[in-house]
Amino acid sequence: MRIDTLALLCYNQNSDPKYHFQECITMIQLKHPFITQEQFADAFAVLEECKNPPGLSFVHPYMGPGGQYGNCWWERDTALTLLGYRWLDPDYCRTALDNFTFVQKENGRIPLYGYDRVLDYDIELSAIPVIFEVAAYICRETTDEDYVRRIYHMLAKYMDWWLSPLKRDPKTGLVCGIFEEADPSDIHEQLTVAQPDLNVQVAVGADVLAEMATRLGDTAAADRYRALFAEVRDAINRHLYNPADGGYYAWLVDEERLLTEQVYNSMFDVFKRGIIPLDRREGLLKLLKDDSLFGYDSKWGLTTMAKTCDRYVETVGVYQGYPSWSGNIWTFRNRIIATGLLEAGLREEAAHIALQTVRTFNGNYAEFVSPSTGEGHGVLRYGWSASEYIHLMAEVLFGIRYDAVTDTVTVTPCMPRELDGETVSIGNLRVGSKYLHVTVKCGEEQEVSYRLTEKEE
């Protein structure tokens, strides 16, 4: 074990990392000054409510969005529910992810949702591909190489579809989305708009595939995917950046201009994987922290669209499509931004957004939240909101990561300064064949302690 200035703890279990779990009965424990154990446990209860038996061509159980969306799976929702739940039942999450290998089309497309019927766009439509990053987390946490290879081949075919002439603009090299392939999106025509959030996820996908190819010993493929990452990264920085204000905007392909009138918080996604050059960070951080735009220092958190935009709106009640992504607060957007800031080494900002989002959605696992009142709207017990709440807590604030190949747990807490003097803890997290318990005494010099136990406590 060693501890450095970031309170990094590594522990090699020296044990068989294979999973041999029975029915999941673990209760993950949390001690936190703002969150009760009951509230935290309720996030897992929401995910349990989202569970469905095999169906709609899925051969394993899976989680749907919850609420009015019924028992249908959706690519984005089903993938995101696994982010938090894997700390409780990694076996379930591995098989749930494997479902997508059974529904993938010959050309590599993964349907938007189980019924795969959206007007006349069926064969042309998928979802914003956050499944790449979710798969990376799950595959890092297993030693089943056959499983990893199967998921890798699925993702590689999926990447080929995104890079096909249907989706990629040949002039800029950017990927263009329709419907729910980007947010907010009322775009119905292919190759007309290249959005920052979609292109960042494609870049992340290339990075994930390079990591997986390296693990599987395919160095040539790893090199190709690293080159692809650089291509997409450079296209984002070349075509989506606006030097006038330092922001990143959607590109209108036919008009060959930036959609600067739509100021959306997806511009901050470029912190992911170091996509944004170092000399542009300060300008983008200035936009992030401008409270007149997205409410960085507000009580409830970042709005999806800048409050200064003509199309800014806060919807209440049921989900209303494009308008509900044009002002309300979503865990989906904030998680991507927080994890990107963390990847960029901007720990203070990452901790701020992570805790802000956790507080807003604590015991309030709604589809989206009103920036004015903090009240939840849409589906009130929504799968990905609960899952991303858990993910932000465990993996951003507590900074926990498990690597099954090296059988190593890494703990790098990222606590905001407002928790100085507080002691927080989380326990019974599943890591390999053991259970992890972490305690952090928050302050300028954090004190971190941990235990690994054979049984839950």
C-alpha cells in the first residue's frame, strides 16, 4: 500500500478475482453529512424497480428507464443503469450489457430501443453512444477474456456504423446525429448537424476500443483506434470551437457555420479524455462558471441550455422531448461534465458539480429537475438518475476504481472543500470476490482509510 499527495491507495488482493456470487443481498452503506442511509439505499431500490425479465430480443434480464416507459429497453437508459448497479451486482450488469450483442444489426447499428420503430428512420437511428464508456467500466472489472472479446467485437462493429457514410460528414470528419443521438435534438435529416456531445462520445469510444484492443493483444487495432481518437479530437477542435467566446458549438453542415445561438452545456464535454487543448481550458472554464449562463453556483446545478438563450425553457410534468432538454437539470449531462473535469485534472470543479448533482437528486431520482425549484419532473423514479447518482458518489467523490486484471483497487477521493472537517464513508462495495469499505476525513490534507472484507458488513 502507498499514499501520495492525492490520497491514492492501491491494494493488491492476491486472490482469485473470478466472480462466484449468488443472489445479491448486499446493502451498500453510506455515512455522509447531507445524505441518509435511507436516501442512498433508495437509489438502489429505484434500480430494482426498473428490472425486467428477458424480452424484446434480449436474452438476459435488464433494466428499463422506469415509470411510464414500461418494460421496454432503451440503449442509453439500459446501459446507464449499469453504472451504479455494478457496485452491488456486477454479474447482473455483465449479462445485461451482453444483451446488446444479440440485438445488434448486421451493419453494426444498435437500435435506439427495443421496438426499433421511429417513423421511417428505423434503419438509420441509434442513441448517443454512451455504451462505449459503460462497457469500459464493466470490462475492466472482469477477467473473463471471452466476454471482453465479445463486447469488444460488438463495440467495434458499432463504431464502424458511426463512421459510415450515413453518419460521418466527409468534409469535416465529424459525426452527425438525429433524434436522440444528441441532446437536445430535433434534427430529423442525416448529415445536417454535428453535435459536440455526440462527437465526444465517438472519441471516447475510440479511446475505449484502443484500451480493449491493447488488452486483447491486437496492437494493430489499438494503433488504428488511437489514430481515430486523434482524428475525431482534432475535428472537434477544428470545427466546433468558437474563438470569439471560447465555447464549443454544433456545426451546421450545409451552412458551414457554428450554431452559436444555441448555447448548450455539451460544450463542456470536451474536457473528456483531454480533448480540449490546454490553452483553451481557461476560456471554457470561464463560461462554465459564469452564473448567468448555466448556474454553476446555483442551489440546484447546471442547466442544460444557457439561461440567456431564446429557446431556454423549464418544463414541468411529463417529458416533452426537445424542450425538456432545453433548460432542466439532468444527471446525464452533469455526470459527463463532472467526469470530464476529473479526467482533465480539474478536481475542484469536478467535485463541485458532482456534489451539487448528488444533493439535487438525493432522494429525488426524477428524470429531470426544475432549476427554479429543485422539484423532480418526468418519471419520478428514473433508472439512470439513480444510477448516475451512485456513480458520482462512488467514483467521483470517493474516487474508487477496480481493475480485475491486476486485481487492484484504487481510491482517489475528490471531495469539495465545503466538506472540510467532515468524515464520510462508503462500504460493502463489490470488488472482485471481496467487499470494500472506505472512510475519508475531508480537509486540505485528506486522511483515507479502507478495508477489504471477505463478507459484507
